Amino acid sequence: MLARNAEALYWIGRYVERADDTARILDVTVHQLLEDSTVDPDQASRTLLHVLGIDPPHARLDMWSLTDVVAFGRGLKSGCSIVDAISAARENARSAREVISSDMWECLNTTYNALGERERAARRLGPHEFFSFVEGRAAMFAGLSDSTLSRDDGYRFLVLGRAIERVDMTVRLLLSRVGDSASSPAWVSVLRAAGAHDTYLRIHRGVMDANRVVEFLLLDRLFPRSAFYSLKLAEQALDELMKIPADRAGAGAEARRLLGRARSELEFVRPGAVLESLEERLAGLQNICREVGEGLRAQYFRPNLWVEWSDAGQVGAVTVGEVDN
């Protein structure tokens, strides 16, 4: 597979997942600001912006100004809004039309073209309409990619990007609540933002405390949005990619080593000790997500040099350029 197509599929997976998870997190935050009068809108908004890596404006923030930045912001200097994520996913899909299905392209293109109308509707009816739209379209894209893509390298790169982004966003979600008391009602919001509220209640029979919530979102073997499950999925996709002969020099196996280390550290964490040094553990997972991306770029997305003899009769008449793998 061409390196540019592999990289495009990887980033399609990441950007669609980023738009979906950002919509989920912002939806829960907006509901909290509307329902709980004890929450300071400016402080809660700045905490969310910090978690998402977006530089906050100097003016005081409320529900609508937060939504303007995180949902509708365009060309942010730091971080990524929902609109920016969908736009980036669509541009990557446009550059890789030959390796994705028509249904996948139509889903992303239709979503992108409807953003302006949905933004205007959200300003009339409330932001929840926009968040529901994004979550629904992301679910549709995931279903279409699973049902219309062959299980070849392209599909593996898509799954790899989706899984790594899901780990990163789960970590960011938990970082937003580091320091909260074990009995804080905010942990319910964390579960809802991750789409895990109903599943958690069925497993733990309604018992709500910080240790169980964090363990569920980090360590659960069966929930598809847990960090462990996503790391395992990324590791499996990368294993299948590495069975095909490829350049193993340099950083060839670095991404695989990082994923395996992160997964094993979560798998064998001491029971009941997940809250110990939680912030350090989450920061370590975030760094691993970034380093895995760099390792994948070095292994699969790196361009090879090509040499062209422009005039064999002249000394030094050599042109060096780049070509996709």
C-alpha cells in the first residue's frame, strides 16, 4: 500500500473518533452546566479546554462560548474542534478515494456539507442537536467502514488510528476528573461521556465510586471504549500489519513495543491500586499515544528517497527526491 494512502486511512480513523469523542465530552459538560447551578461555567469550561489541548480565550466563558470554540471553532492554533476534525477526516478521505468505499466517502462528504446547516440549527434549538448529529454520523461511518472495507492493510490502518485516538480521548476524559473526591457525582458524567454509563451500572449494580469507574474505563477487557481494550485492538492490528514483509530497520518495531508495554502495565496493575499515581499513569499513556504515532510514521509513512540521473554525461547531474512507499 502507498504510504500516503496508509497515512490517510490512519488519520481518517483518528479524526472521526476525535470528533465523536469530543462531541460526547462536550455534550455531557454542557448538560452539567445547564443542570447544576453550583458549577462555575468559566472554570469548568477552562478545565475542558485544557484537557482537549485548546488554548482558552481571555474572556469569561459560558456554555455558548465554550461550544463556539470546541464545536464550531475553525483553524484553532492549538487542539482540534469538532468541525476541524470532520474537515480533516474528509480531506484525508478525498486524498485516498481509491482505497475507501463510496459509502464511506459519501458519509464523510455529506457530514461535512451539512455542518453549516447543523450549526445554524444548534444556535436555534440548542447544541445537543449538533452533538447528536456528530455522534450519529460517526457511528454510521464506523458501521460502513466495518461492513464495506476488505480486511486488508487499509482496514488495519483505519482501526489502528481509531484505537489509538480512543485511548488518548479516554485518558483526557479521566484527566479532567483527577483530584475529584471518590464519591463525587462528576464520575457519572465521566461514564456518560464515554458511553459507558449503562454498561457500568449493569456490571457493578449501581455502586458508584471513583476507583471502580477508573478501573472500568482503563482496565475492562470487554468494553470497547476502555483503554485496555483499545490498546489490545491496536496491538492486534499492528501485529497483522507486521506479518507482511516490510522495512524493519530503525524504528520498525518501536510502535509495537510501546503498545505492548502500555497494555501489559494496565493488564498487571495491582487490584485496587489504580487510583495510586493516577495522574502519572494517565500522562504516561498520553505520551505513549504520541510516541506510537511517531513510530508508525517512521515505519510506514516515511517516504523513500529516489535518485534520478538527469544527464549521465555530466558530473554531479543527480536529482534526489521522495516517493511514497
